Amino acid sequence: MTSTEAEFTSIEICAGAGGQAIGLHEAGFKHLALVEIDPHAAATLLSNIDTHQKWSWEKQRCEVLQMDVNDFLPDVHVTNNGSALPQGELDLLAGGVPCPPFSHAGKQLGKNDERDLFPRMLDLVEELRPRAVMIENVRGIMDPKFSDYRDWITARLAGGTYRKEDGTEEPEEGLGYEVCRWGVLEASDFGVPQLRPRAILVAIRRDVLKGLKYEWPSPTHEDPVSVAEALQPTMYERYEQFFEGEHAERARKAYERWYDQAKKRDAELKGKGGGIAPTLVGGSKKHGGADLGPSRAKAAWKQLGVSGLGVANDIKTCNVKGSHERDLLGEGGPMLTVEQAAIIQGFPRGWDFSGGKTAQYRQVGNAFPPPVAAAVGRSIIEVLKAARERDQAEA
């Protein structure tokens, strides 16, 4: 592959259920490999690539690798159209490395947490030498307590010094990249009806950047998309099946009660962030079924007319199991289905999730919102396009 070919190629680690992959695909990247350890999430990636026409390129060429990223060997596991991928020819290496080491909801052990994959990501940068690097994480990585760790990551990419735990300064030669930006983007600024700040690092190889300017994404939405606006079509679909028959009056009142409450909350917060959802969380595999988060999040959902005590069955399963009392007609309001949680996360309708309901919800809750990934992807691809045109003109 040469840099003058039409496609901009990417490899993504910790791909999850595809939130980042969807956004980068929309931005114009073609995925050569998606690496994900969770079998349910890997199955989600495979099934959607197989069934979505827009992903026909990936259906032919993308390797969905269900494995620990520590076992991922690019020279063994990845080819481009049957040929080995030369070092330096990949356009983008991306990854939403695990958040728990830096999350305010956890112990914030940082580099001392065995789940920290920043070192592995940087090793892959050294192995692949991609033209650009994108790393996503929770806002907590930007806390002052991790400043030395951020300095090490920056020094590893760009060269410079960082402070070790014993307080001494250590030089790093660097890998030849410029860290163009390491900042926080708020998902609601990009049309995602949710409070979800994400820390994103963008680095571009110096020989690619060479005089070009990288532009950090600007918000696409002046006013946030509210939960009422985002969920109204699917909420109506769920209630509509009960608008006739023995539950008709209760169903109509329950739907109107939810919509009125969600609209009221939106009006109350107009100019203060709108009636958006609290941050969805995937939850831990160590406890039982999925719900909409800690008590503070449940209280916020209650103000939006939604019960956060669990996750509802989809329409078909609700009919089969007769779970409408729990899912839709309870005094606490309707519970969200997995599809509705995915809408809150910015997934396009029609992106289906594999596994049981709890496994599906966790995939959604742990995802990077596709619209934010798309905005960052476009900002990177603009530089790559300009570099390609420059190099072609100089050839």
C-alpha cells in the first residue's frame, strides 16, 4: 500500500461494540483490524460488519480479532488485501484504552492498575509507526495526580523528559510524533443526548505533519439534543402496541406522563445544558444485572421520567414475556431498552448488539459515542489528506 491510495486505513484496539469504529468509519477510515477481548463485543462487531452494506470494504478485509491486545501481533494478524502491512503505512492507530485505572468511580491506580494499556498502545505505535494516533479515555486521566504519567506518555511519543516516581527527571528519545492536542470533548456538544466528557489524545507523525496545522474539532451542536427529542420515536413505538386493549388508558397516560416529564426537565434546564441524560456506565461484571448507574444517576433519570432500576426488554421480548408492567407501566416510569441506551450513546439505529440483555447493555455503557469519534476522525483525516496532496505535488 502507498500513501497515494484512496483509502485511509486504521487499526483499533479495545474496540468494544464499535462506537469508535462507527465514528471513524463515518469520518472516512477503513478498518484493517478491530481488536477486542470481550467475546460478546467481538460478536457484535462481526455481525454488524457482515450485515451492513456500508461496511462491505471491512467485510472483505477487516480482521475482527477476539483476543487480549497484549497478544496482538500486527505483523502476524494483519494484512492489507492479502499483503503484509509495511511499517509506516498505516494511517491511524486508535484505541479507547481501559478507563478504570483513571476513572473517578474507581481507585484511580493509574499505571499501577493491571488494566492500564497505555504502555501496550505505545508499543504498538512503535511497531506500526502509523501516520496518526488517537487515544481515548475518561476525563480522570487529565487530573493533576496523573500529570507525571501524561508527561511520560507525551515524552514517549514526542521526546522530552518526564518525572519518575522517585522525583528524578528521565529523558525519552520519542517516536517522532507531535502531540497535537490532549484535551476533553463533551459528547453533548456533538449531538449526543448525554453528559459524557471524554479525554482524547491526537498525535501525528512529524514527517506527515511537516508544516501542516491540526485543528481540534469544534462543537457541531449549539444546543444539546434532549432525551425527550432523542427517545420520543422509540418510546412511542414501545407504548403504541398497548394503545388498544385492556391496558390502553394506562399506556396512553404512562407515555404522556413520560414525555411531559422529559420535556419539562428540558425546559427547566434550557441554557444550562438541556434535558440530557447522565453518563451511562457499563457496570462491573462482578455484580448482577445492568441498571442505569449509581443513585445520583438514577435520580437524574427519574427527573427525566425514566426508571433507572433496570433495563427493559425489547418490544418483541416484552410481548413474549409479558414484562410490560415492569418495563413500561410502573409508577417510576419506563425503563430503557438496550436500543434506547444505544441512542443515548449516539449509536445509529440498526446497530445490533450480541449476547444477553446485560451483556448488550454493558457494551453500550462502555462505548465511545460515535459522533464524537467521527468529529475527531474528520479532524485527523483533514491533515492526512493535506499531507497526501502535498506529497503527491512534491513527487
